[in-house]
Amino acid sequence: MTPTILFYIIIGILLLNFIIDKILSSLNAKHFNDPIPEELKDVYDQDEYNTSQSYKKTNYRFSIMTSFFSLALTMAFFFLDGFAFIDAIAASYSENMIVIALIFFGIIMIGSDIITTPFAYYKTFVIEERFGFNKTSRKTFILDKIKGWIMTAIIGGGILSLIIWFYQLTGNHFWIYAWILVAVFSLFMNMFYAKLIVPIFNKQTPLAEGDLKDAISKYANKVDFTINNIFVIDGSKRSTKANAYFSGFGKEKRITLFDTLINDLETEEIVAVLAHEVGHYKKKHIIFNLITSILLTGITLFILSLFINSPILSQALGVEQQRFHIGLIAFGILYSPISEITGLVMNYFSRKFEYQADDYAKNTFAAEPLINSLKKLSRKNLSNLTPHRWYVTMHYSHPTLLQRVKNLQL
């Protein structure tokens, strides 16, 4: 196979992914005006439903515009030898492979982020603002960008540097050490993400004493679930949308509630949401997802090790000399169809696990408050109640609201 043929295969994969995504989005958009299912009639009144339809249509039109812009920019970058141009800039500063890779990805990521920032700004301060979601100040928006760059440089740059270092030391066996590195990092982040990373962006405070904490403690004791760390996060700093999540293991496990969730739901509804999260823990879903993710990473790195030394990967992107970081990009695109398939499988298991967590909450607490909480959150977030089934299959990690309500009513 010649570099030219491989180049057009890469272009074909990018275009095919784009076309499939647009077809699915179009099919999904055709359901925006569907009548509300009978089981969900109490989610929206007519005015609220009209608003939710307007929100969905606005986001759909915006996504079309941004995705076509992104595709045009990507195609221009590929056909105008953008990778070779930036690689030459990076190589002009150093002969060290690690330094070149860091400069290369730094230019691409910061440049891409700067170009797309106007779209993110419009999404936040025009669309989200128009529909009453945005609470982000312009100062917070800018600081989030800067913090994101710093975090990417430290964490992403550090991991990339170590992987390239392993490659220089061990050749094709680098994947074993890279796999160990990623596995350890994944375990560490799962344990300490809420304690180390979240505070950089949000303020977390222990849940105050009161009826809610008492209700949570009562339920936790009932199901023999030890939880000493219940925190409230200032989600209202950026959005009116609500959420809750569970993280960590052992003594580090914690439940985090958005302040918007506490404001929007009744006490028993919040406990029902937490019962769902406890269900994930009790059913070992978190461990399954972590182990599966680590295994998939190992397989990906092993396959990468089989091809990374081939100069054709770099040559396909216009760089004559074999470069690890250029080959990494080419491989990532070529591997994306397999990633899509594994993503489909993982989404299937994720939706299955959501049913199991719902069942756990229903059996150990109650179904009705969980149903009420799901409906309230859907109304608050102007969620799509009638998504296309193929779109759900491809993109949804959770069942639809209708599917979850029907399951909880069984």
C-alpha cells in the first residue's frame, strides 16, 4: 500500500464518520415534533414542550454549522499538509522526539481550541443564555479555558512524554509499559478525581446536617452502604442543569450532589437518585467499566505497537521521516471504526446497567420518587423525550426517559 492510498483511506474514514453522524442527527431531528408519549404527559405542559422543541432545533442547527466548519477545517489541514507544516515548526526547536511531540500537539490543541472558542462562546452565552441555562460569567469562561490548557499540558503532556520515553527505551514493547501507566493513572483518577481535580474548577462543601443528610444516612444504613463523604458542588456557578455522581472506592468513595439538584428535587427524590448511584456500586458497574476500559486500552496499545514503526503512517500525512506522534494520529483515525464498535458495545452495557441501578433503587427504596426525579430533571434540562432509536443506540449511554419509566413501573 502506498502513502497516497492510505491518505485517501484516512480521508474516507473521516468523511464516512461525518456522513453517518449527520444521517443519525437528521433522523433524530425528524422526531423533535413527535407528540409526548402518554406515560410522560406530565413532564411538560404545552408551553414548556414548545420551548424544549425550540431548544432542540436550535442546538441541531448549531451543531450542523459547527460540524461542517470543523470538517472543512480538517479537510483543509489534511490536503494542505498541515501536519508536516507544524511538525517542521516543532522540529526547528529541538531534535528530541519528546520535545517535538509536545510542541506539535501543543500547537494543534491550542490552535484548535482558539479557533473553536467563538463557537463555545456562542453556545454558552447565546443559546444556553436564551433558554435560561447559563450561569457562567465571562471571567469563569476564560479561566476554565486557561485551567483546561494547564491541566492538558501537565497531565496529557506528562503521559505522552512517558509513552514516547518507553518507546525509545523498549521499541515495540513500549505498549506494555504504556498500558501499566494508563491503568495506574485510571485507577488513581477514579479514586482521587473528585478530591484533586474537581476543586480546581468548582467549590465542594460537605452536605450540611439536616433532613436530607439524615434521610441519606438512614437509607445508607438500610442497605449496609458506608458513606462518610457526601459533598455539594456549586454547579449553579455555570448552569441551572442538575446532576449527581458517585466516585472512588473504599474510604475514598464519595457522593457528590449538585446544588441545583438539591434545589430542584424533594428529599425523597434526592434519596432515590442516590439509591440509583448506590445500585451502580453494589452491582459492581464501576469496577466493570474500569476493568473493561483498561483492557480495551491494552488491546489498542498492542495493535498500535504493531504499526507505529511503519513509515507509511507518517508519510500518509505528508511527513517523510517516521515520527511517533504523526503515526499516532494516523493510527487513531484508522482505528476509529473499531473504536465506534467498542463504543456501541459499551453503550449497550451502560444502558443495561442503568436499568439494573434503577431496579436496585426501586427494590431498596421506591420507584415513584425516582420516576418523579427523572421527570423533573428532564423538564428542567429541556430533554428530548422522543429520540430516534438508532440515535439512541449510537449515542446514548442511558436509556430514554420513557424506557426508564416503563421499567420502573413494572
